[in-house]
Amino acid sequence: MYLARYFHRNPIKALFCQRPEEWEYSNYRDVIGQRHGTLCDFSPVLACFANDPQVYREFVLDPLADGWEPRLIKKIHAMEAKRRNEKKA
């Protein structure tokens, strides 16, 4: 997870852009659904985020991502519980 975040934030750190989606040589826009490219299969990493590109986007943009695991786990559990409840209804 953190390696993917590093890759997507690296152009910002290098001052090539201000936001990860501005760097055209990255698959970040593909991952968050803003572009449909074929740079690589990101599904294994996205699976760590309940297959929700928005959750991954929040993780990448969060300046305090080092403490993200507890919040991520709570968010994923809540999303999974919501999906289970929707299937029951």
C-alpha cells in the first residue's frame, strides 16, 4: 500500500506537479477512474482498499498516511457491512 502511495506521490515531491492526477506518466488517474489506460493491473492493491478507488485516493492525498491503517480498516469494515445489509434487503 505504502509503495503504491509513494509512487503516486513521488512526482509531487519532485515538484513536477501539485496533485498526483496531474502527472500524465502515472497510472494514478486510471486507478481512481479518471482515465482508462493499460499501464498495469492495479487490482491487487485496490483490493486492499475494498476495491474502492475513492478510498485509495483519500489514502494517497492524506498527508498523515502513516497512521492510516486503523482508519482504513474501520472504513473498509463499514463498507463491507453496508454491502452485506444491502444484499439482505
